Amino acid sequence: LNAGTHRPMPGRDFSAATLRQLLEANVMTAANGIEAVLPAMLARRSGQIAIVASLAGYGGLPTAAAYGAGKAALINMAEALRLDLEGSGVAVRLVNPGFVKTPLTDRNRFPMPFLMPVEAAAARLWQALEYGRQFEIVFPWQFALIMKALRLLPYPAYFPLVRRATG
């Protein structure tokens, strides 16, 4: 449910209205979708809910205060639902893509490490949803590994590394 949208929001231009719009687009649309399908899945004791967040939800990144906050909320929601729905027959999956070459990423004016062709991302997602059993689906794996490692660092190391990597 919901890959969402991103609007760069540098900290000096922080806007509660922009944050609200992105939370509505990226979090509440997923929540509304889950609310709509979950009762029927629970009643039949089967189903799969795939929540699309982003590797950007792992930690704060420049210009992503609104986008990253929404993606972090989706990650947390997916984790909680996975625990709550265990044994119900409803599988909860978390999809955390990195950069995928689309018309949206074509507009980005910043480095996009391990930019992945959309066809490869779609194939990875399809394969994982159809045949995989893992909770979290990430791609490209190289960028996911870097982002997971960064979130384990203490802030005095995290901030300089992210700043250096993003310019």
C-alpha cells in the first residue's frame, strides 16, 4: 500500500503544512487502505498486506524531514501490525526501496547511490511478495546495508557521515 510522494523540504523552509500533506499522502492513505481490507482478511484468516515505506525512514536525511518522518511512521506501523496480527493468517510485509529510476527520481538533483532500474525493482518486489517469507523486502541491497549500518551509529558519528555522503 502506497509508495507515496516526496517534496524536498530543507530545514530552513520547514513547514507544518508540508509535513501534514506528506503524512496524509504517505501514511494515512496506507492506514485507510489497511482499515478497508483488514476485516475481510481476518474473517477468512488469510491475506497479505505490503506496506511500502523507504530506506529514508531509517534515519534523518537532508531535506527529508517530512518525507522521512512519514516513512519512519510506516516502518513502525508495519512492525507493530506484524506483531499484532501474528497467528491471524494475515501476513504483513514491509517494503523499503532505495532509489529506483522513475520520473520522480529523474527530478532529483542529489546523489542517488545504487540507483536501480524500475524493471529490476519490480522483479525483486514481485519475487519477494510471491515466493518470499521475509518480513522486510529491501532493494537495492547494497544501499539497504549502508542505511542499516548508519542507523546503528551514535549521533556524533551518524551526522558527519550523512553530511559527507549527501554533500
